[in-house]
Amino acid sequence: MGAYSDVPLRLLQGRADVVLEASQGVLVASGTATLEAMLARTPMVVVYRLSRFTEILLRGLRLVNIERFSLPNLLAKQALVPEFLQGEVRAGALASALIAQMLPQRAECLSRRFAELHRSLRCGADGRAAEAVLELIR
């Protein structure tokens, strides 16, 4: 067996919320999982890989020229979390970036920013939803 064969492993299918709350940091694929990690205030590193064919097609059509692609960075309009795309996705680079995100001072800063973003997303959504339902009933 491998070097970590004695490490207890427990799979929690469909329980991302529990895993994110218990984690000190996560590697996450770009998409709604980054929003979940942000709402759980979990430091993260985001990765995204396209198929080689799709990458060639999009680059050929000049459709891939983005500054940011993860939801936390898009919402913050700045690079809060490291993003790795295509050939940048290498184990050493991901590990270094995640360790940096998990340092206590950085993790605390991220937690505060994630909380601010969460508040900005909420911005009275429950009241607006109730008003929309009442309008439909009328």
C-alpha cells in the first residue's frame, strides 16, 4: 500500500457543507462549489481545466481571455483566491498556494472578505422575494 494507507478516510457524499465547515482549506473546481466554500468562509484554491479540444477551439476563436473566473474573485472584483487554469494546474503550485491561503493571518482576512461578500449577496433578498410573491398573488 501507499505511504498513507493507515490514514482513516471517510467519504461524505452530498455533504459539501459539512466538509467545508470542517476544513482549514480546500482545492475546489471552479463553479458553484467556490460559492459554497466562500459562504462557509473556507480558504480555497480554485482550479479549472478544459478538454484539450475545447481549449484549442476557444483560443482559436479568441473566446478565452479572462482576468478572473472563480465566483469569489468575480464578486470581489479582485483576486482574493488563487486561480489555476489548464497547464498551471500542477501539484506543487496548488499545494504552495493552498498553504499560503491557510496561514492564520491570510485565512482571517479571507473570512472577513467572504463575510462581506455574503452580506452583499443577501442585500434584502428575502424581502424582495416576499414582495415578488405578494405581487404574483395580487
